[in-house]
Amino acid sequence: MKGQGTFAVVSLMIGAVVDEGQMAWGGQRQQQPPPLSAALNVSSSLYNSNVSRSDLPGVGVGSAGGQPLAFDGGKSELEAIKVSYAMSATFAVGVLQIFLGMVRLGFLTTFLSDPLISGFTTGAAVHVMSSQLHSIFGIPVGQYSGAFKLIYGYRDFFGNLDQINYVTLTASVSAMLVLVLIRDGINNNKKHFPCMRVPIPIELLVIIGAALLSYYLHLHEAFNVEVIGHIPRGLPSVDLTVLRFLPNVMGKSLAICLTAFALSFAIAKILADKHDYVVDPNQELFAHGMTNIVGSLCSSYCSSASLSRSVVQEEVGAKTQIASLISAVLILFVLLVIGPLFKPLPNCILAAIIVVSLKKLFLQFSELRRLWKVSKLDFTVWIVVFLSTVLFDVDLGLLIGLIYNLVPILLRTQRPYVCTMGHIRGTEVYADVRVHREAQEIAGIKIFRFEAPLYFGNVDHFRRSLAAETGLDPKELKIVHKVIKETDLSLHHEQVCLGSTQGVTKSCCDDHKNLRDLRTPSPSSGIYAIVIDGSTFQYIDSVTARVLREVIKEYEAVGIGVFLGECKPAVRAMLEKSGFYVHVERRNVCATIHHAVVLAQQTALSSSLEVDCCMHSRHLPVGVQSVLPAEDGASSSFVRLNLVSTEDEHHSH
């Protein structure tokens, strides 16, 4: 139940394509002998659905570099060029929308966040309002395209302030006052809702009144007020030649395609949530695409949802597209019957209606206060998108906004939050020890959590974070193990030397004196296992699988087992396909974190018992503890078993 219409932002973007197209056409015309010597200024504001014609010498259509260009030639030829560019862009938008719908890419709209859309539409509203100033004040302003075109436009505007048409300005201000008073004082006033079934069609009344006054007061002839002029009666015929500029507009049409659909889908979703029905984005893409393709062949403009019309239809109780069909019949009646009656309508009245309609878009500035309190990042997204749209034009503004909006997402996945997790007594729950005070770390085990999907872009940071958070760097531990091994050999040599030498002076073994202080317990401070929480890994790639294998092998080389807990099926499938289990035992990939913890404890206990009972090693790591579930199977009960070396037992006796 969307009111279909030419939304101001989409109209502005189509108008930018037309501006660039007509300037390119003008450059080609200037290279040929001009058939006429008079310069012609034609406003390309197609988003107003009318063409402004004023034969003002010396004022032409500007270029992106700020130098106005003057077009020579007949009006009909220039208008045909402009219509061709507009229809080519509309057809291209339709093709792209159907393609996106067929390949099920409707989800792309989720990347257009609310702050991005709000900042972008507000910046586009600045462009729309600026484009109407010359009609409101009756001041000649050159048409520009590209970056900084607003700066060039305002330069011309303020430079020509002495040419204000006060009759035009008076009509504009009067129309805006009437529109604001009726809209805000009656139509949008909740006090009048019970007694008003239908809002007052103030825009239509203003247009009719202004056309009558202009006709009887001869505003165009007597006061040089610009008017719409001739409006052809009837419907345009199907014409394939309007698509001749299709290859030239495909690039810019992508931005229009995404913007038009994002705005339309946002309005549809608002109404769908309000009335409890579901909107399929791919179906919407296909519908918009078909509308634009068929419509472009009949000189119909690029379609987009109209927020104001949608809200009005919803307020008066419209439930189906029958309401839109009735509106279309009325518009058809205007085109076929009464269209020529609007010939004397001043352009400034249409400009006043457009500027007043932008009020809601400018009220989006109030969002900044809320965004500043809620999220500084969203606040900066709004500001960046708004400024880039105002300064660099709407298409570049949207592109810059998308990039700026996606960069923080990428940074969050590359530098995510990491933590060590602890066990909550009496449960099988493990939580961040920095957030939950009741969570206690398990002796001998480090449980590591990486709050992001794991992929090739952040796997190196994962590796560094694992070492930093657990305090166990496998490279450093390997060096420490090597030093301890060398120390043990030296100490053994000292014992042999002292035991076999008689009458040796104290200085005989001074080389061994400092080695006694190197006798330490396990270099990993009693940590015998690391459990990696895999619940945040939605997927992994082949690079990640290889790095996980390397990490496990590096820690195993220094006597620390690594276990993966709560891995998703997609992660397990990739581990299988990448050959991960050729190098790592399947038991190291566990169903839950608790399962991984219990398995790590059982593995450490069995290894310690085997060493103690079978090998009788004197250098078993001191203080290794294992916590096993109680024999009755209760997860909250644990049996603590302290293993000490043979040497400590001897001293205890």
C-alpha cells in the first residue's frame, strides 16, 4: 500500500544524470557550427515534472568546473535529449532492480542504516531546496553538475540578488504561508482528526488558485513571471529511441537503483510493521523493475515510494492498490482533458510546494541529539553522509556514506572484543570474568572468547589476542622450555661434578652457582589447556582452518592442549574439508564449552597419572590439578585431585 510517486531524492539523482547528459550534448554541439546565435537557458529540473524556459541571454548551463555553457539549437531538440537521458536512466534502473531481485539480493538494503538514510535524504533535501531558489526569487542561476555544484550555484545566486523579481517572490512566500498554515494548522492537527475524514487538498487548491490569478493578471507578460507554458494533451507513444543513451548512464543508475529501492522498502516496512504483514524485498525489487522498464518506454519517470502519499492513503483507510488505481485515473483525466489549463501556472508555485514538502526531511536534524547520546559512531555516519552529499553531489555522497558505514563493521570484526571466561558454580555456564563476578576461572585452564566471526582478515589478530589474553605465547614458552632443558642438564652436571670430585674448592663449580636460581615450576604457570569458545564463529575459511591447526600444534609443542568448544556445523564441515583432522584429533573439537573443559581435565589427569605411575619422572610439573565431574554425573559437583612430584612426596615424609 505504497503511494507511488517521484520521491524528491530519486528525482534529484535523475536530474543530475540529465544535467551531465545535456552538458555533454552541449559540448558536442559547440564543436559544430551553431545554427542559431542566440543562447538558450533551459533548466533541467526534471524532478519538478516540468521544463522551465526563459530566454535570458548570457545565462547557460554550467559545467562541473564552474564555467557556464551556452547551448545553441532548438528547444525541442534539447528537450528530446533531456527526456532521452531521463528515460535511459529509468530503464537502466529497472533492469538492475530485476537483476537484483532474480539473484535474491534484496538483503543488500540492510547495509543502508537508518543514520545513513537520514543523513543522505537530508543532504539531498538541501540540493532540492537549492535548485528551487531561482524559481522562488526569480533570479537567473546557472545549472552545474558534479562536486561543489552547490557552491557554484550559490555564487551565481548571491551575485544576482539585484535581479530579484519581487512579484515572483511575493507569490512564492504567499503560497508557502498558505501551505504551512493549512498543513500544520488543520491537516496535521490532531484536534481536527475526528471531524475530518479527508485532509484538505491544499496543494491542488493552491495550484488552481495560482493558475487563475496568473491567467487574469497576466503575470508572465506584465511582470516577467516564469510559467509552465504549453502542456501537450494526451499520452506519449511507445518510443524505443529514448533509450539511446543507455550505455552512458549504467554507472550512475546503480546508485539510483539502490537509493530508490531502499527508500521505497523503508516506507513499505514501516507500514508493514504497523499493519502486521510481511514485505518480500526481492518481490518488491522485481515489481519496481518491471514498472521502470515498461514506464520508460512511454516517457514515464523512475518510480519510487512517496512518503506523503503513502501516509495520506493509510490515514484515509486505504487497504489495497485500488486506491492507487483511482489516483492514476484522476491523473489520466488531467493529462487527457484539463492539462492545458495549467499553462499559466507560475513555476514559483510548484517550487513553493516542493520546499514546503521538504520540511520533514529538514526536521531530521533533530536526530543528531539522540544519536550523540546513543552512539557517537552513528552520529559521525550521519554527519559524514550529510556533508559528502551536500558538497560532492548525491551519488558521491551515497557512495561515501556506504563506505564509511561499512568500515566500522569491518574494523569491529578485525578488532573485536576478547575475554577470558570463567565457570559459574552449580551450572554448565561460562561467562566473561570481567563482567560477571560470580564467574571463576578454572585452575589450569584458560577459556578464550573472540567476539567476531573468524576469517582470513582477522585471523592474525585472533592469534595475537589469544596469546595476550591467556598470557601464553607459544613462541616465548618454547624458548623458556629450551632454557629450562639446558638448565636441567647443567644442574645434573653440577651434581655429577660435586658427587665425583673429592677436595674440590668452592670456586671449582662457580659456573653452576647461578643455575640453582633457574629451577622453576612449569613455565606456563600451571596452565595445561586452552579452550576456545567457537560459538561466535559463524563460518571459517581455509586460511582460518590452517591457522587453527598451527595454533593447536604450537601449544601442544610446549605441553598445552587446545580444545574447540561449541563449533557450528558450518565450521565443522570446513574443518573436515580442509584436512584439519589429519593433524588434530577429532576429540579436540567438542560439542560445548563444558564438554571441552571436562575433556581437558581428563586428558591432563590421565597424562599425569601415566607419567607418575609408569615413568616415575622426578621432574613432573608441580601443582598440576585436575577437576573432574563427580561420579554421580552431577555437573555442579567436582572432585579435586592434586598431583605432586615424587620429590615433593619424599620431602613431605
